[in-house]
Amino acid sequence: MGKDMCETREPQKSVKITPPDLTNLSSDARRDVYAMAGKEIASSIGARTLITMLNRANMSLLELSEKSGFDIFFLTDIVSGRLPAGPDLWMLVALGEAMELDVSVSFTPRSCILSNQSQRFA
């Protein structure tokens, strides 16, 4: 019948990234750098989120386009990371509804995540 919609994957190992030194930039330039980085991150997260949703629902972009009413080219831009700032949260919720998925957002203290990861990778 296809993939189990409740199937979960093992969490990926975290990678520590050292940010560049931005102290020599003006405050306006720093703000612009952070804004651009935020948009790139949102685009990447939006792409990964929609790909995960499609896999869990065992649905193609064409099927999702037909069920949701969103243009297939727009959906393609999301999954390829070409949407400048990623999809809005309401779009992901609407797409989840079209895929008959419950969309949930959770916030977990980093200390809990780091503690769990150190136990798994020890």
C-alpha cells in the first residue's frame, strides 16, 4: 500500500557551525546579513518540511497541486528552495490539510535536545 504515514526517521547528527565575525560591519550591514541569512534558512526549512510532508502522505506535487489549489510551479519553487523567503506557516498548514496530515509545531529547550543527543551518540 505504500509508506507508513507515521514512519519516523532517526534524528540527524548536529553540526556546529562557527559564524563569521561581523563586528567590522556597520549595524545596517549586519542587519542586512542577518535578514538574508534568515530568508535562506526559511527557504531551506520550508523545502525540507514540504518534502517530508509529501513523503509522509505518499503524494506527488501534481496530486498536491490538484488537491490544494496551489499552482504546481509555486509548489516546485518551494521544494527546490527557490522561494525567496520560504513558505508562510499558513501555507504549510493549508498544504498539510490537503494531504490529510496534522501539522504541529513544537519548541523544545536546547538543553533537552543536547542531553538526548549526547545520550544517543555516547
